[in-house]
Amino acid sequence: MMFLSDVWYVAWRELVIYLRTPVRILMTVIQPLIWLGLMGNMMQGFAKSPMVGEMLGTTSYLTFMTPGIILMTVLFGGAFSGMSIVWDRRMGYLEKLLAAPISRAAIPFGKALAASVQAGIQILIIVLIATALGVRLATGPLGLVAILLIAMCFSLIVSSLSLSLAARIKSHETLMAVVNFLTMPLMFTSNALFPIEAMPGWLATVARYNPVTYAVTAIRHLTISGWDWLAIASSLGILAGLTIAFLVLSRFLFQRATAE
């Protein structure tokens, strides 16, 4: 119980900082609105073609695109969560945390939890915007809960990776460069914006092994198809395994880096 309490207090500090920064919350609204409002509607005619509609699983590109925007927001938000480690180290706050009577593993776990909760807030905003633009979830309110859980689970994966990198990298500039190098290929080699069937063979192969694809596929089934348990369960199994692996990795690398 003490460990969980330590994790929560670390997470709570990060959430307070997030909620006290209105610009970050405002950008959470503006970015999805631009993507969904502009690109979603711009590509609407493209989705009305019978062949394309069959690949998308819907005649609404906006509906097809919404799960991709959810995961894109989670991907970039989680990827930059490691910046808090670099900033805390520079400000001297990390030394205070390390000297405090808490488990060292609670620091990366708490920051990953905070990133996951922030992702949940962002997802709710995106779904509200998408609903206002005409998107309807095939699975209803219960499906929204499932989407939140999947996306927050994916956020734990990405934020744990970012925190693992931040444990070793000591400058904002280097971490940002590494994060951008990882996130952009992950985003554009997935099925977030376009179906795998429309990709060239080599890119389709890469997309099928991309963890973003597994998360997008599960959320897309919940959005368009309904409760396709077989497809959703296979994606959830892979995501659960990756979540555990990256949480363990972040704990190991953080403890090793702070023991030096």
C-alpha cells in the first residue's frame, strides 16, 4: 500500500502542474479540432468510393480517422512525458525526490500514471469534438470506457519508454530529438490515418508489427464495427504484454541511472 501511495503522490504533482497550465489544455482542444475538422472533412469525398469505403469499413473518413487521432494524441503526449524527468533534474527537484522516503520505482511509475490520466482527459475532449462533428460510436458509452482503457494502457507504454530514455539523457534538446525520431515513424507506419490494405507491401508489413496499429485497430473496431471480441482481445493481449515490459524497463533503467 505504501508503494501505491508513493506512486499516487508523484502522479498527483504532475497532474496539478498539467491542470495549472491552461495552454496545454487549450492545445488539447485545438489540435484534434484541426485534424478532424480540416483533414477529416477534406478526405470525406475519398471515403465515398465503394472500393475505398470497403477498405475503411465505413463511408465516413471522419469516423475512420477518429481512432487514429486519439492514438496520435496519446502517442505524442506520452512520448514527451520524459521531459519532466529532465526538467526535475535540472531544477534540483529530482534530487529531493530521490532523498525522500519513497520507493525510487514510484517516480517513473507515478509519472507514467499521470501521463495516462492526462491521456484520458484528452481522449474525452477528442470524442466530444468528434461527436459534435457527427461521429457515433458503434458500441455506445460502454465502448467509450473501453476506448479510454485501451488508449490509457497505450499511454503507459509510450510514457514508460520516454521515461526510460530520460533516465539516461540529461538535456531537453537531445531527448526531444530522440523522441521525434521515434514517434513520427511510429505514427506514419501505422494504420492510424490510412488502411493497411491501401499501403505498399513493405509498408503494410511494417504496419502489422507496429504497436500503434494494435491500439488503433482495437479502438477502430469499437468505433465502427462494434464488439468484435476476437480482434479486440488479440490487440489487448499484445498491449498488456508491452505495458508490463515497458513499465519494468522504466523501473530498471531509472533505478540504475539514479544509483550512479
